[in-house]
Amino acid sequence: MFLGAVFVPTISTSADNLDSVTVQARDREKLKHDVNEFVATAIVQSHNDESLERWTYAPVCPLVAGVSQAQGEFMLGRLSQIAKAAGVQIAGEKCSPNFYVIISADPGPALKKLTQHPAVFNYETGAELRRFVETPRPVRVWYNEGATGVDGAGMVSAILDTSSIHAKKFANANGAEPVINQMPSQYGSRLNVSTVTKDILSVIVVVDSNQVSGLNIGQLTDYIGVVGLAHVDLDKDTHEAPTILSLFRYADDARPMGMTLWDKALLHALYSTPQKNRMQLSEMQSAALRDISSYAASNVDDLKN
């Protein structure tokens, strides 16, 4: 798949070289378009003046269940590598798990049992949780999120099921509503700052082993790494982008063998751009393009890796 090479043109007045410069410029514009589309499609975008979501509140502490010890150790090591490369803090060896990977040949019953423990799903009990439990797919991901006001005031998630026990804990005279931050901003104009910062507090990744039997453990772990570190819409089509997110969209021989340069650029962009900036998505697109272009310019013959 041609991803669009980026070259520094040599200045020349010959017609052949001018044609070459024009082609290279078009290649770069196509690459920019494709990268922008990939980032905007893959990442779940903010609503109601909320930031993009990422792991900021606490270091990541992965736990893998349902595989052999050797496979589990491989997955834990690989997930840690992916997180560190993206700029995500990893917890020490003795930590409380918050990145759960559960692999089962029949995950449905286990998930229904988990719903009997409301704290596992951050006390969510509504339609979104039912879809997660009842919709079979090779890999399911549940994100437990927290929200904080621009000046540090705690806020309740806007999607919180107001009939839940958790919502009642936050009830006030007006009912179970988010705490509205009335403090003056210490970050300057609110025109440039998201008023609510969304953080990933924990992730539950459930893998149906019968539906991933054609994958090797490296492919599966890389996919889990991307969808666990970024809030990704698993139903969105990333089109022709070279990404591990397309793992379940193609036949075995056409599937990506692991994380691609584009996946690494996506995660790096998410964690290297200012989370409170309302323009973070645009900044992510620029950052990802820089990473991909820089690699393309120095590795013209190895663009697919």
C-alpha cells in the first residue's frame, strides 16, 4: 500500500524536475489528508467542551487473565513497551490493576456476573453497559472515565446513569447533576481551554478467544495496546489507513502483523499534545503527520513497517 513518500525537492528549472516537485507536493497533500482523516476517525472526539480522553489520573497497571503464564508475561511486557513508547506512565510491579485483559472462550456469562459488581463499571448500569455485555465481538473494550473541571473541581461524567447508586452520591438540590465549576480560570481564556478534562481511570478489555484464533499473540497484544491506551471507536472504518485497528476487517493474509508507524504516531500524538487545549485534535493531526513524514523521509523503502 502506498502511503505517500515525503521528499525534500532539489531546486531546478528543468521541466522534468518541476514535474517531480509537483508530484511530491501532491503526495504530501495526500499524506496529510489521510493522516488527518485517520486521527479524526480513530479517536473518540470530545463533546460539550470536554477534552480528549487519555491516561493521566494514574499510572497504567495491566493484568492479563485467561492465558498461560508465558503468554501472560509476553502480553504484560509488550503492553508496557507500547505504553512507554507513547509516553504513558507505567506503575511499579506491586500495583492495583486498572488495565484488565480478560481472555475467554465464552465471555458472555462472565461479563453478566461482573455486572453484579457495580464498581467494576464505575457504577454505570444503562444502555451502554448492556451493549457492551450483550454485543459479541472479537475484542470488547469498556472505558471507565473520570472528569475534572478546568480548575480542578471534580465533575460527574455526563453519561452517568442518574438512576444508579453512584449518581445518587453526587445528588444535590437539583438532583444528580455534575458539579459546576464556578472558580475563575487559572489557565487564561476559556476560549482556548476545555472546561472539562476527561481521564481514563481504568479499562476492561474482553477477548473472545474463539474469534481471535487466527491471530498470533503479538497481533492481539498490539491491538489491545492501542485500544486500551486511547479511547477508540471500534465501529469506525479507518478506510485505507495502515493500522492495527483494521485487524478484524480483512482476511488473515491481509491483516497487519502488528502496530504500524501510524498507530505509534497516533498514541504519541495523543500523549504529547496539551490535553486541556480545545485544539488538541488538530494538534494531534499535525504531530502524527510530523512523525510519519519524518520516518518516511529517512526510510523511503520501509514505509509499511
